[in-house]
Amino acid sequence: MMLDLLDSGWVLANNGEIGGTQLAGLVVAAIVFGVILISMFVFTRYFGLWIQSQLTRANITFWNLLGMTFRKVNTRSIVRSKIMATQAGLDDPELTSEAVEAHYLAGGNVQPVIRAQIAAKKAKTISLTFREAAAIDLAGRDVLESVQTSVYPKVIDCPPRGSAKPSLDAVAKDGIQLKVKARVTVRANLQQLIGGATEETIIARVGEGIVSAIGSAENHKAVLENPDVKSKAVLAKRLDSQTAFEIVSIDIADIDVGANIGARLQADQAEADTQVARARAEGKRAAAVAEEQENQAKIQESRASVVLAQAAVPRAMAEAFQTGKLQIMDYYKLQNVSADTEMRKSLAVNAKEATESLDAR
């Protein structure tokens, strides 16, 4: 129809049957018709979302929907999230369509944030604003799971499943090793989710506390009799400080007796002391052998000196004979003295042997 009017207008203009005023009227009519078509298209596209928002008092206008389209925002997700919040009775003044849209543009997950707020409101014990929920979501945390963990506490194994060691190994003062498995019940602390430590920190702190508590026990029997005393002592240390969780309870799930570490250490120490003593004795023996060898060398040196001295005696006697200092009778007297000395030594040795023989009989 519009094309027919335009064709007619052109024909009439060409034929000169109408003036410029009529042609301008046709152009205006065409523009108005185009605007009506565009309006009908926009109305048809957004009418469903708009009527939903109006009936549920979400109060999202056509202009908001059109602006979301230009800003490349998922209008259906925003409208549903706003309707969800309104129907759940969330009265957070910060929860506006602009705030929800801004969170979407920042890369956040809109619907889980709204669901987390609804879950917190239904729990009646958790205070969670849209700003806090959005911040938790943008920080990379699952805000809905955190709220659920806050309502229904979560159980963590210590040590965790699949770890290198299946149990916590602690040694009491009597030297007996205890192998412990614990379970930690935690509740999410929404105010500490941003910047708070994760489950790994909780597990590490609880493990350290259990090992320290068992190490302070006088003997392993006291731990076996009352393991809950140690778990309560660990719980009293406030291990959940500066973490994203609040520890509800620490329970000893299993405890076994291991090796006698004290006896093993004492045996190892005794073996080490023995090795040290052997090394010292070997050093003393080596020193004694070296000293003996030195004495043997000195004896040989003395013998060599004696031989040299004995070799010099005939020469000295010859010189004495030549110079007249020694007469032939003096020499014989020396020989007699030497013979007497040898004879006395021989008699003394024979007498000693005879005495020992009589004593032996």
C-alpha cells in the first residue's frame, strides 16, 4: 500500500498534476508509517517481558528494555532475575534493574546472585545484601553454594581424601605414634568470603592443632581414652580466624596406634653413640700404633748408634796402643772384666730358670 502511494505520488508529480505540498505530505506519511512499523516491532518483541514486569511489579519500562538491547544485555535474564527478586520479597534498596544490569555487564552471574539472596532471606539467620552477593560473585566464589554451606554446614576430611598421607601422624610424650583421621564441620562465613582463606587453610590449621595437642599429652593412653578432649582443645584455638569458614566442630573419626618412635629414636641414638665410641677407640688405637712405630724407629736408631760406637772401639784401642795410653796388661784386664760380667749374667739367667722350674713343680 505504501509503495502504491509513493508510485502514485511520483506519477502525479511527473505529470504535474500535484504540487510540492502534496509531495511533502506523502513523504511525511511514509515516515510516520515507518515509525509505526518500528514501534509495532519493538512493542511485539518486548511486550511479553514488559507485561511480566508490570504484572509482578518489577517496574522495568520499555525504554529500559530498549536500552538493554543497545548495551548488548540479555534482557530476558535481567527481567527474570528482577521478577524473581520481587516475587521473593527482597526489599534491598540497592537491588535495582540498573544495578542488576551493571553486574551483568561486569561479567557476573545474575541469577545465582539473586537466588543466593533469596536463600539467605528464607534462612532468616543470614544477612546478605545485593552489593555483598555481587562482590562475592565477581571475586570468583560460588555465592549460592556459599549461602547453602552457611545454612547446611559442610564436612571436610582431615587429611583430605587422595592426599599423600592417609592420616595425621602425631607422637605423644611417651614416644608412641598415633595415626589420626578427623572430620571438620564448617559453615560459610559470608562476611569473610572476600579475602578469607579457603578449605586448604582450615585443613592445615586443624592438622597442626591435632598434632600439637597429641604431642602435649603425657602418654598415648590418655589420648585413646578421651580423644574428644583433644578435639575440643583444638577447637578452642579459633583456627577459623581470617578464613571464609566458621568451624562448627572437630571430630576424631579414627585413631590407631603406630610405631614406638621413642624407642626407635633411643636405639638410633645408642647406635650412633656406639659408632662414635668405636671411632674414638679406633683413633686411640691408631695413635698407639703410630707411637709404637716411632719407638721402634728410635730403638733402631739407638742400635745403629751402639753399632757405630762399637765399631769405633777397636779404632780407639789401636790409637791408644799407638800413643802409649793403653798397655797390653790393661787390655787383658778389660778382657777379664768383660768375661766375668758375661759369666755372672749367664749364672743369673740359669738361676732364674731353675727357680721358675721349681715353682712350676
